Amino acid sequence: MTPNRVTLAAIALTLMTAAGVAAQDSGFGAGTPEMRYFRVESAVSEGRRGSRVEGYVYNTYDVHAIWVRLRVEAVDAAGRPLETRVAYVPLDVPPRGRAFFQAPVPAGTASARVSVLNFEWAPRGGGGM
């Protein structure tokens, strides 16, 4: 093989490998269950008791999620983290549904990054005699 063909073959092999890895990352089973089965929408607001983040956790799966905990990272206007807290979703998140949550954040919070920290699936019924 000529040097040009070897170089082209190496480039082609590198591109095919990178495309395969990208396809695996975005394919079935990619990411943690917290990322695959949930979506969070939130906003920071001021209330009588101070700043808080509130919003909804959306369950995109077909099973009830119970004991859902959220990671709430308060961020100032410059994008610097102020504080990280754990907040609980007070209700179960129904299949293909949503549940409301709110959590206090420190003064000066411009926005918050909220993600599902952990959860459990509700046991499926069935059985009996």
C-alpha cells in the first residue's frame, strides 16, 4: 500500500470507530435510569419564606416511581454554584405523568440545576389466589 492509502485507511477506521461509539452512547440503554426515565422542569421564585425552586418531575416510563429524591444545585447570576441540596418529591410520580416539588434555595440564587438523584419503582401488582 502507498503511504496515502495507509493514511486514508487509518482515517476511515478512526471515523467508523467514533461513529460506532456515538451510536452506542445514544442507543438503547444509554445513560442512567435517572436520565433515561425522568425529565425535570424547574424555576426559581421568591416567596414569603425566601427563595425556592419549584417545578415538575416527569416520569416517561410505564411504572410508578416512588421515593424520588432530587439533587438541587443553586447557581448565582455568574453561573457559580452556591449550594447543593437534596429535595424530596412529596408524591409518587405516576407512569407517563408528573409530580410537583419545591425546595428552599439560598438568597442570591438566579437559577437551579435540578436532576433526579435516585428513586425506586413501585412493585407491580399481580398474584392473588
